Amino acid sequence: MSDLHSIKSLFSIKDENIKITEIREAVYKNRKVTLAESTLTRVFRRCPCCKATADQLVKNGKKVSMILLNRSGNKRAYLRLKKQRYHCRACGKYFTARTAMVNPSCFISKQVHYQILEELSERQAMTTIAKHCDVSSTTIQRTLRALSAAARPRLDHLPTCLLFDEFRSLSTWHGSFSFSCMDGETGRLFDILPSRKKQDLVAYFMRFDLKARQKVRFIVTDMNAPYFSLVKECFPNAEVIVDRFHIVQHVNKFFDAVRKRVHEALRSKRSN
Ligand SMILES: [Zn+2]
């Protein structure tokens, strides 16, 4: 593996159309940085605008972008990318080669965004993350907003059959139990909420469209009384089914209580 190719792996640059030509130290925005000089060219079979064949495309200069990479040692690292521009003689349009390592019109590489996400999973201030990743706090907020948009559930759909349960989790201000909700037909987890309190669950489910809530036909749950009134409020067409596991669990619990009572009664009779 050549040195320049190893540098590509070091910076996690996977795009085969990018070629590193030189690594050097430079001053950028009044800082000493590591600069990876590189080129991006692509072979087009057709014009992306009018679909004319490749013989209509001619190279037309280069456009330079400075893309922020993850740190190298104790210095900021940038990819100085010379992107090939093309001109289509058939439709007269101009376009530039693109790479998947950075979003269009963004100068922060995706690997930096991944690092931001990793840092966001730790409990620390946004300004600290911004400092670690060499970006502004606004970039951190934008990355977080993009992530929460991707993680946001669709509010126009709910499974026909929902399974409710709770489990002991970390103690937070919500309490020490969390709530889990599964799709009864596919057996897939639908969501996990930090609280099992009725008002929190009502607030969560009422965010879904009425049409989606009306489509829920069955709620399978344990004998937790607040769930019964929750179902009435949120799912007008749903029936509550207490699952067999919880019924058997309750029966066992009461049998056990009776067994202990009888045992105690017999023991005290014998000692008398
Ligand atoms: Zn064209």
C-alpha cells in the first residue's frame, strides 16, 4: 500500500475517485493545519442533466473545496479537494463531480459529523464537543437536529396490535421503571419511553394522528389499572387484552399467599 493510499485510510476516505497527491503543513484561518491535497474526478457515461452520451462531455476546469477532516495528531486536518468540472455540449450545462464523503454545499466531512454524534452520546457541554471536533456550537446543534429528525417516529402510523410492558431501568427523575411498546403482529419493538406514568404516556400517544390511533384494535398488557384508562383516552376503537403470562403470574402469586397462610396456621396449631 503506497503512503498516500495509507493516508487515505487513516482519514477514512473511502471514495475511490479521490486521489491524495500530497500531505503538507499549511496555515489556514490563522492556524497551522495538516493539509491533504487531493483531486476528485469521475467518469460519467451520460450527462446527469440531459442524459446525452459521454462524448458530449468535456472537462471544464476545477473547483476547489476545503473539507474539514478529523484531527490528525494535535492539529486540524483539511482535505483540499480539487473537483473536476464538466461541460455538456448537448444541453450547455456545467456540473461538478461530487463525493459521498461530504453533503452537497457542506464543508464538514461526514466522519466529523459521526464523531459529533459519538460525542453527543456522552454527558458533556456542547461547547466542549465543539472544541473537540473543531466546529462551532451551531454545527453541533444542527447535527443534533438532523439526528432527532431522523429518529422522530411517523405520527400517521401505529400498529393494529400494541403490546405494553414496563421494565426496571435506571433511576431518573421519571422513576425507576421505563415503558416499552411492541408491535404485536411483527414482534418488533415500537418504542421505549423513560416513564411509565399515565400522563406521560397519554402525552406521547396523543401526538399521533387520530386516524392512526383509531386503527389500533388491540392493546395487550398486564393488569396495571392506569393502562385501562389510558386506552380509553387514546385509542377509541381498541380492546384491552390482559396477556396470559400476567394472569398466570397473578394466580401463582395468590396461590403462594394462600399456601403460606395455611402453612403458618398448621405450624402454630402444632406448636400449641
Ligand atoms: Zn447535458
